[in-house]
Amino acid sequence: MLTGWRLVLSKLFIIPQRYVLAIMALLAVANAYTMRVCLNLAITQMVRKSSSGEGGHYDPNACPDLRVTEPASNSSTFGYRDDGPVLFDWSEATQGLILGSFYYGYILTHIPGGMLAEKFGGKWVLGLGLLSTAICTIITPITVKMGGAPALFVLRVIEGFGEGPTMPGMMAMLSRWAPKAERARFGAIVFGGAQIGNIAGSYFSGLIMHNGSWEDVFYMFGGLGLLWFALWTVLCYSTPNTHPYISDSEKKFLNENVDSLKSLNENKLEPIPWKALLRSVPLWALIIAGIGHDWGYFTMVTDLPKYMTDVLKFNIKSTGILSALPYVAMWVSSFFFGLVCDFCVKRNIHSITNARKIYTTIAATGPGICIILASYSGCDTTLAVFWFVFAMTLMGAYYSGMKINPLDISPNYAGTTTAMVNGIAAISGILTPYLIGMVTPDSTLKQWRIAFWVCLGVLVVTNIVYVIFAKGEQLWWDDVKKHGYPDSWRHGPLPSRSPDEEDQKEETKEKK
């Protein structure tokens, strides 16, 4: 009877299950980002207007402040009602600590999350992590009202703990579901959810608060997280072979075209080869490229609205809309780059290694140059916004470049390698806002140019390292039984090497 129901369900799903997974994974990333960024706008409703430091500094050599001619309602914080309730007297420093607290927890759970995903499957590591974040999001209003800033700080750290395993768990699943020739397409679909989350989190937060209260923001996005978790548990599974109603043809296709499934079917996954990972030059090149990307990305995400408000003198409502445009452009372009990358790989126009280097270079140097050009556009706001949008358009190539590179070099340990890359690179999320604040104490155009030049320098240097040392094929330590030990390996055997395998290693050396 059970087999009959599975057969019926497999016939009902016209869309292949790997694309069902991709869509649900996109929604997972989008949910993760909405719950992460909704506080950025909500906090403007949670503090007294006088404590938010709106006076700021004025640069007489920058753009004329046209906001003085606008109605008073337009010059106030978007969604802020002067007659509404005022709750907290938090300084700028306190607000900064609260907004950055998420990343303290986020960084710590990357590697444990990746290890758990590889051992128990990405479905529950990812699902339960986002479930905990959704619950924390829903209880944010009551928590902050009861415990104030310290309670909110702790709650945001816990949210970071929950979201830390998101990307490692996701990559562990994609390594079992994404055929090599479709990886760029999967990367564009799944990780484009980050841009949807950034757009939706900011836009809908403002819309909700304009017509309601800041509490409603957390109830809505937390509720959507719970709804996603319910669908995720029913529709998605860690591997094609554990999926109850995948079609036989798709299961056969995936088992023949996904390398990590072949390894999983042939033998039990070995313990994580930490010695080899920590000495892997291509992996460290990927980590360095991740630091560069995150530096540029967080410069845009965290500080672009401030630049538009303080330097270009946009009113805050225009800033919210214009700040969303670059993410829309990045999301759309990610699909274009993904399709072009897959097409070129299938037609042997370039190798996977060269693909990762080409698209990573586009996503690094292109945006860095664009933000420099934006800063030298002066008070031509149209031209400045164009360069910011074009910068994020080029950054869409990132998903076809280094973002999916862990699937190439380590399909068997994609969760752990992704955890190392994302976890170390996320330090930029803590450092970048702080350092930019140090460079731009008066928020003048001249100071911002220095910050943008530093950003370009970081992007270029990290990209050069990646181009020199990156690889696009499975590395030897990901499957020693298949590739054997390199002659340069002088650090003793990796874990779980049986005597027979050691004999096989010696025979291989003798043949060479």
C-alpha cells in the first residue's frame, strides 16, 4: 500500500524533485535573510527619535540638502509616527551592538552545522536551525519589552546560532542533488533568495510599520518561517535515495550524475580529513575570496543607505526604495550568469575551474570599480545610483563563481568546507561597519571615497589570490580511495585508513 501511494505521489509532481528542493531552498534563504534584516528597520521604531542621532554631520562640499524643502512628514524616519508610542532610550552605540550581535552566534555554529549536516543530512540541520530562528523572531517583542537591550542582544545571538548552519546544511544537500552541469543554475536559484530576503525584509518592514507597529514585523516574518518549516518537512529530503516519492527516472539520473551520491552509495563517508583541509591551498584561496566578497557585500548592505542619506541627501523613503534596486538587479543577473555558465560548461567553451575564476573576477573587481565611479559622480544622483545598481548587477556572477565552488572541490564534505568559508568570511560582517565608521566619522564625500577605495583594494587582492590558487575539480582529500595520496603528502595517514588501504596506497606509489 505504501509503495502504491509513493507511486501516485511521484506521478503528481510534474516538476523534478531537485527543482522542488531548489525552490524550497530559495525560500529558506529568503526567510533567513528577512528574519536577519527586519530588525535593521524595525529598530528605528523601537527607540526615541531624539536618541537615534539624526542630526549627523553636514559636508558643505558635498551635495545640497534638498530635504529642507520637503514636507515634515517626509523628513522623518520612514514609518515613524511622531504621535506613536516611544519605548526605548538606546544610544547609537547600543543600537550598533544589537545589530551586530547576530553575527556572534552566526559565526560560531557554521562548522558544527556543517559536520552535523554531513553526518545526519542537511534537511533537519537546516530545517531545525531556521525553525529556532523563526521562534526567536516571533518572541522578539515580548523579550525586548521584558528585558530591554541586554535581552534583545542575547536573543539575536541565539538567532545567529540558528542561522549559522543554514548555508553548510544547504550545501550538504545540494552536493547530493545538483548534477555537475546544473550547479551554476542551482546556485543562482537558491542563493538568489538572499536578495529576495534583503528586498522583502526592508520593504515590507517599512510597509507594515507604516500601517501598524514594529511588533507586527517580527510576528509576520517569524510566522512565515514556521509556514516554510512545515512545507520543508513534507517536501524535501537530504538525498534522492531517501526521498519517498521521487520518480525512478530522476533518481537514476541523479545517482549517475552526482559524484557525492556515488561515493555515498559505494562506501560510508569517512571522518572529516581536518589535516588535509587545513593544509589545502585551494580551500584557503576560496576562504580569502569569501572574505573579499563579504567585505564588498556588507559595504553595500550596511552602509549604502547611510551614504545615500548623508552624502547624496536623499530623503529616507527614497533611500529605502533606491537601496532595494541594487538587490533586484543582483537577483536578476544571477540567473543570467548561471545560465551562461552552465551553457559554456556543457559546450566545453571553458572548464569548471576557469568558470569559477571568471565569474568570481566579474563579481569582485566589477563592483569595486563601480562604487569608486559612484563616489566620483559627485552630486549627480542619477549617475551615482546607476553605478551602485550596476555594481550589484555584476556581483550576481558571484553565485556562479566561488559560491558553489565547495561543491566542485569537496562534494563529500561540502557542508564542512562551506562552513569554513562562510564562517571565516562572515567576520567581515562585524569588521566592515566598524572600520567604515572609523574612516567616515563626519560622513563626508571625501571620507566615503577612502572607504570605497579600501573596499576595491580588498576585493582585488583577494580575487588575485583566488585566481592563482583556485581549483574546480574534486580534491584528493575529498575521496582518497578514488584519488590516492599525493606524493607531497608527508603528514601521516588521514583518519580511518585501514591496513588494506595503506597497502593499496603503497602499490599505487610503486606503479608511479
